[in-house]
Amino acid sequence: MTQSPRQSNPFRPGFNQAPGVLAGRDEVLAAVGEALDVAALDARTPTPLVLVGSRGVGKTVLLGAVAELAAERHAWLTIAVEVRPDLGFVPQLIDRLQAGRELLDAAPSGRFTLDSLTARLGISGTGIEGELRRERPAGPHVDLLLERTLVDVCEFAVQRGTGIVITVDEAHLAGRAGLGELAATLQQHVAENWPLVVVLAGLPSLRDPGRAITYLERAEWHEIGLLDPADTALALVGPAEDAGRPMTDEALDILVAASGGYPFAVQLLGHHAWRASTGGSTIDADSARAAVPAADRALSDGLYAQRWADASGREREYLQATARVMLDDGSASGSQVAAALGATTPEVSYLRQRLLKKGTLVAVGRDLRFPVPGMAAWIRDET
Ligand SMILES: Nc1ncnc2c1ncn2[C@@H]1O[C@H](COP(=O)(O)OP(=O)(O)OP(=O)(O)O)[C@@H](O)[C@H]1O
Ligand SMILES: [Mg+2]
């Protein structure tokens, strides 16, 4: 059967784009389901869940799946916060909570169906629509305001016979003080058994010792990593088949191997193999082979170039030195990078800090790493 050329591509290469098949995440979704049930059926507040993983492994789409689960299973509202470096975490959280309170108030039953949520919140993206940026007083009043707002929303949810989920994406940008305030507020009210599930997601730097606030230490941590070959195959086969152009076994083997199980690469490869097979009735080995260089290019553009564009002139020098040391010596510590720049460690530590904060670099013990594989070589070759 020849396919119509207008058939749409079922793969979703792009940040925050929900994949056709969310493969390999059953365990973490089961843990989220359990937390929801503890809150909704046992009337206890479960400990927060923290999802950590590198760029492009699928943290944001998982948070979208959490919101869907909450809506489907208990008709609960999800209040989604995506931390932005230029806005304080706590004021953003307060704004979202207030917006959530308004939504709860507006819903006739306080209950949300998946459809109404999707329409109102765009849950496969990152949350409540519309920009809410009110001016707030800074300083010691802010945490009081957070507490008051959270108490208000939770008590209101109880009154309406419902509950809420709070998701915090890019939580590594929240800073120690902001996360500490949220943690302390939750801790203080744990005995009240709020119908509340909190799920944070961020880069592995969230684990840095400087941030290990007690409450988060006690949270349930989940590592979000690469997909194994079987799950990678599910993520490729499902969308292709559903869209009416199945993959041959040989094509599948090529794409699974080329992806290394990296979810973003899985979508890119699927996308380009789909394109290359336009007009055909299957995605065959030739289309899969054609997809590999195209996906590689897009991967570099999407992951490396974006990070590079994000860096200032001095930061770029720091990144280049890090890449050089890393490729020459196999690892790079802050002092080695400083030496390569002809500077003392304290002189360039602000650059290290800034790059760590943005997630362009991560610290593993004393070593600096790039959170996306291949970036060191890309910097050496392309800049
Ligand atoms: N379990 C999965 N199965 C298949 N594809 C996935 C899966 N998880 C994520 N993807 C795909 O990977 C890409 C990245 O997903 P997402 O934006 O959620 O990553 P992320 O971890 O939030 O990245 P970042 O840290 O940069 O925000 C998307 O194209 C998405 O469709
Ligand atoms: Mg994300």
C-alpha cells in the first residue's frame, strides 16, 4: 500500500515534545501513581519525588505524564512551575499557586478532566498558560507568603474534595534558598495530610552537596536515564506502526544502535527515517541509514550549539579549556582548567559557578563534565 505523502510524522524531536510512546518509564510512573494514591486514597501527604537526569532524557515529558496521570486517575489539578533563572523561584511558585487557586475556584466541581486540563493548562507543555508576573516584595515576607498561599490552596482543595499536584521543572535553577523554603513549608505542614503531591525534576547538579537540604534528602529520588535497547525499540516501532508505516527489523536495528538509547536521539532518528521513507510503505534499512547523519547534525545543532550560544565570551574560553583538558587527560578538575587558562582557581571560579548553574557543566566530585555526551569533541572541532 502506498502512503499518502501528507501523512504526518509521528516522531517528536524537540524539547518538551511528548513522544508517541513514552518508553521505559513504567517504574517511575508507578511510583508517581503510588504517591497519588497515598494522597488521594489514604489521605496522607507523600514525600516529594525528585527526578534527575541529563539534558534530553525526558524529564519534562515525564512531568507532563504525571499531570495526565493525576487528571485521569483522580481528576486532580496540576500546578506546573518551570523555574527560570531570571525570576526568583519562590515568587514564580506563588504566582502559579494563586493561578491554580483561581482555576480550582472556577471549576464547577473542583475536578478536572484530562480534556479540560489539556485545554486550559497545555499540560504536555509546561503548565498554566499566560504570563503571570506580579511584583512581589523581596525579603523575609516572601516565605510567609509562600506558606500562606500553599495553605490556602491546599485547604481550598480539601474543601472542594480534590487535591493538587505541583510539578517543578528545571529545579536545579531554583537555588538552595528557594528549594529550602518550599521544603521547610511542606515539612511544617506534613501532619495536616494535605492532598498534595510534589514532583521536582532537574539536572543531576540538584544532588550537589550544597543543595542537599534535609527534606529533599528524604524525598524519593529517581534517576532518569538512557533507554535500554528493548525500550528504545518500543519508542521507535510504536509511533511508526500507529502512523501506518511500520519499520523493518533491519531498519530498527540500525536506529536502535545509532541512538544509544538517548531519548532525544531516538526521536530525531525516527523523524529523519520517517522523512527518508516518504512514499514508501515501510521504513526500510536505506531510510534508517540516511537518517543517521541527518540526526547527528540536528543533535549537534540542538544540544551543543544552543548551549554554546548561551555562553558569554569568558564562559566560552572556560568551556574550550575544559574540553581541551578533558580530551587530553580524560578528566578535568577546576584547578586543571584554571591552569590551562593561565589563571588561579579563585580567579575563574565565578565562570565555573555560572556554567554549573546553567547546567552547561556538571560537577562530579572534583571533576567537571559536560552533561551531554560528545560536547567536548564538538567544542574542539567546531569552535
Ligand atoms: N521515554 C521516552 N521515550 C521516547 N522518547 C522520549 C522519552 N522521553 C523523552 N523523549 C523524547 O526526548 C526529547 C526530550 O524530552 P524532554 O524535553 O522531556 O527532555 P528533558 O529531560 O526535559 O530535557 P532538558 O533537561 O533539556 O529540559 C523529546 O523529543 C521527547 O519526545
Ligand atoms: Mg526539560
